[in-house]
Amino acid sequence: MDFNDPMLVLNSCIGQIVDFGLDLLWRFIHIIVSLCHIVSGIFEAIESYAISLGLIQRYCSIDIEKLKCLAVVVDIEAAARDVSKVIELLQWLTTIGVKQVGLFDSQGLLKKSKDMILEMVPRSVLLQETGERDISSDRIALEFISSSNNKEAVVKAANILLEKYLKSSHPDKGEEEGENVFTESHLNEALRVVGENVQGPDLLLVYGPVRSHLGFPAWRLRYTEIVHMGSLKYMRYGSLLKAIHKFTGVRQNYGV
């Protein structure tokens, strides 16, 4: 730089001032957002404790019959480290009156602990032992799911649908050619044929570091409401009650 040229010196000073101003503005925005996040977290914690103590009356009554099936997704690190937290969560769900719960972690770690979970959760039973339509009013049916689940069943169901497609595309003599269209009912029927549970959860609660279903089988999330609950380590009864109350209080409209 030619320091003898006043214009170049002025432009350099202006550039440095602009860079400093932008950096200062970014840091200010970052501080504001962080403070908002902290205040929001404090407010949610206070509200959660108030709900747990029954101080907010609207959360005292829940039409639990609207929640036929609930799924809980747990991050694999939390599943390996905090099985006791999962048991406590299931005990809360039992208290609330939830009848059917699917527990998912991508590696199937909770499935390995299912005997301990069933022993520690009062009135719990495996869904496979009860059947979807035969769950006692005083019991909670648990289903243990992992990423390896359902893959074989989906492949078998796809083969059934493919076979039907080939037959409809090349009908035998004397048979009329059918429509090559597959609907949800066709998929459900194919899954039932291979002995797979076709019921998707009404509500999916995600306990993990990111806002994602963390690998939960996507074909079972057709009409599912997904709620991110934060870390399993810091789960709160009031937040759980609030999420379920909000779901059951909303009118569900399904397309035809």
C-alpha cells in the first residue's frame, strides 16, 4: 500500500471500520439469541414444574383416548447411558394413561434391555403378546423397534405388491387387465400378510440432540405428529404432559 496516497489510506481505514462493525453486530446478535434461548429455557422449566404440581388447571385433564399409539425415539448415546431415564419416562406414561408405546433407538440397545424394562415398568407387556386390539385398560403395551426392524417385512411386502403388479400387467387368458395403482390399503394388506404391525404412532416424541426422527421407520410416520423434547437427561414430567395435552386438544383432519 502506498501510504503517501491519502485515498488508499482512507479506503483501508473505512474497510477496517466496516469489518469491525460487522463483527460487533454479529457478536451482539449472537448474545441476544443466546439470552432469548436461556430465558425461553428458564420459562419452559418453570412452566413444566408448575404443570407437574397441578398449578395450571388446563393440563389436569387429558382425553387420552385420542392417543391410540405413542412412539418414543431415543438417541443411541442416551439409550446406552440412561436406561433408567427411559424406565422413568415409561412410568410417567403409565401414570398419564397411555396404552401403547413404541420405543425406538437405531441400534436396538433398548431391545436388549427389554426384560429389565418390562420388570421395572408396572403393568407393562409386550405388544406382540397382546395383539393390537386386545390391550387391557390397566396395562401398557410396549414395542421395541430399531433400524433393523421392518426391513425384511417391507422387502417381503414389496415382493407381494410386485407379484400383483406383474399379474395385472400380464393377465392370464380370460382375465381382464387391472389398474397398476397401489394405495395405502394395498401396502397395509401386504404388510399384514407378512405378519407386520401396520399401525403408525399418532405422536412421536424425540429425545435427542437434533430435531430429527433419528432413523425411525419412515413408512410408519404417515400421519404422525413429531415433537422434539430435547435431551433425555433433562426430561421433565410437565413437558411430557404438555406435549400430550397439546396433541389431544387439536382436531385431526385427514384427507380422503
